[in-house]
Amino acid sequence: MANENKKSVSLEEKFSRFDDHWSPKIIAECNGQLVKIAKGQGELVWHSHDNEDELFFVHKGQLTLKLRDRDIVLNPGELFVVPKGVEHCPQAEEGTEFLMFEPGSTAHTGKEQTEQTVAQDKQPWI
């Protein structure tokens, strides 16, 4: 289903289609990298990705990427790449919307499996 319709993507329209938190939705694919969007509120779970970097880009609100040695605070228009193997815990204020750019093989919460984990086959294209 990778970009079949060849149309531009409206982030506003895509974000308006769901209200759940920490549940990635796929909006594009480019060279094996998936572009995902999600809304965040509160805290996800500490996790890492052994083999993949993960790029976070904030669209609205504020996303804090808690690392073991520091916190990275992202505001709209800012991004940060969490290097592979680095343990992180995303935390968001109410109303936060963000994008993630990551390989298709990236597991949502790495090896950590919690009630917040969304399996790759449950992350829909929207």
C-alpha cells in the first residue's frame, strides 16, 4: 500500500482521523523507511531499538524524550534522532502530535511488551 495514491499528504487531515495515544499510524513509505504519526499524552515505556535509529519530529505540543543521561525537549518544528541501542522513554503533554521516521522493521517498544505496545501488523495505514 506504500503511497499508492501518489497524492500529497495533509498532516492536519491525518491527525484528525484518530484520538488514541501512543498508537502509530503509517502515512508514507520511502526507501524502506516508514513515516508514522501518533498522538502522545503522559508517558510511554522505557525501551530501545537494538538495530534501528528512530527520528521524532514534533508537529504540535511538546514531546520529551527521556534518555538515561538527559532529557531532550522537542517543540513544534523540532526533531531528534534516538540512536539505535539508546534507551528512551517518550513523554508528551496533552495535545501533542508527532511524526516518526524509522525502518519498517522497527518494533514499537523494542523488546518491551506492555499494554501500550502496538504490534507492527496492528499499525494501520491511514
